[in-house]
Amino acid sequence: MFMTELETTDTTFAMNEAGHNFTVEKQALVTDQGIDAPNHVGIVRTDNQEYLGTVGKGWEPVQPEAIYELAESMLEATDGHINGVFKMFGSSVMGISFKIADREYVEGDPIDLNFIMMNAFDGSHGVAGHATTTRRISQTVANPSKKVYNLRHTKNVANRMQVVKNMIKHFKKEIAIFDKKMERLVAQNMSQQEAVDWFRGLFPAPKTKRAEVTLENQVEIFIDCLVNGYGSDIAGVRGTRYGAYQALTEYINHHKSIRIFNDRDEEEVRFQSIHFGSGSDLNQKGLSTLTSSFTFNEDDFMID
């Protein structure tokens, strides 16, 4: 299982539960003819020799232990806790999820505000992080923004407290924007037909009969999420733009089809879609179009 849900502030416990208690090293790449690759090396786990990726010779991996030192500092700087740990693509990407705050934009509909810290050993990114939300009643996760904190120059990880400060600043900025959008969505009514028209507009106009049938099936599922979905009967959810947005997140998390290649774990593929792939793109497009008419003052997003 690639993802382990936790509720802890013990980073050593979290690291062991995740299977992140390993180290990596650079190894030379050699062709079948015995020729060394001059500019690239492989990143390999030292305990089991699992190949994690190919990187430039000058690229230095950040060890998992260093990521958990960052996690320790993150917990010290917030009132949060670790609520999940994961590995993707074998051990090539590792991640830690923190619950940092929560909200009730609608009474009785709690939403957790999380920050995910990630590290890649395949050169795809450095130490990175982004804000996410989890609606408890439906267990739906959303990545509301394309903006990511990405520390590509790994030597700067040594300045641990500054990295954590930058991550927290990034999180606060993204959540300030999300807060304002949710507050506006709750206050605006939206009929079922308006919600359906909005949802339909998130997809390309079908050019074939098959595509038309597929879209209509998606619309039917969305309507069910809108009318009968988790929390749809809560006052402030039904008949509002907020309710339409939550129906979209439920559709993305629990009903949207995904493609699985190379025998990857289905849960991992869905996680990737929700956070970084087509599910994330659909969520962000939906939120953007729902809030496109909103105007905000610059002071709305001022943070300490």
C-alpha cells in the first residue's frame, strides 16, 4: 500500500511507518559494452539496490532523514500534525502530509487544510510542497492551486528553518485565497440547471456520438453527487456554488475514470491524478470558472 494514514507528531514513528528509513547513493551508469555514461548517474537505495532514477552527475539527492528533519521543524512551527505518509513510483518519490488547520465555511461541513511536502530521487523535482484540502464528510481531497513551492537547489535544504518559513508562507498565501473563494461560493445561489451547465462546460464539446454519450454519463454522475452526495442536504451546501464545487470534488475523487499503466497501484494513480494530474486540472478549472466574476482587494491576501 503506497499511502499510510496517520495522526502523529512523532516523525521517527512516521518515517518507520512509511518505510522511509533508507538512504540513497549515486552509482555510475554503464552500458552493456562497459562504457560509462559521462554526465549522468543512477540514484539507488543502499539497502536493497532499488533503482530510483537517472540524474545529472552534479545533482545531489536529499536523504529521507533530512526531509523528516524538515518535518520536525514544520511541526514545531505550527499546531499541526502528520496525517499521512506515502511513496510513489516504488521509492522514487516520497511525501509527508501535514494537517495544519481546519475550517467550516458551512456549519457542519468541516474541511481540513493540509500541506504536502515531497522529495524526488529521480530528478523530477527537488524538495516541493503544496496546499491541499480534505472535506471530511466525503473524504474528498482537492489541490486548489497550480502553485507549488519547489526548492530545486538541494544544497539550500541545510538552511532548514528558512525552508520551513518559506513553506508556511506559501501555505498561508494559498489558503488565504481559498478562504475568500469559499466564503463567496457559500453566499451565492446556484440552481441545479446552472450547476449542470457549468459542469458540462468544463469538458470539450463532444465531436463524436461516443464522446457525447460519455459526457452525458459524466453529467448524470455529477447530478447524483449534487443532489444525493455527501453533505448535499446541509443548509448552505444545496443550491449554492459551494455545493456545486463540492459535488465536483466528489466526482473527481470517487467517480472520475483513471487510466492505469505498468501495473501501478490504482490508489496511487488516483492520488496522482487528484494532486497533480487530470483530476487536479479539472478541480482548478472548475474553481476558476466558478469564481471568475469575483473581485478581491490586494489586502485580502496580506499575510504575516
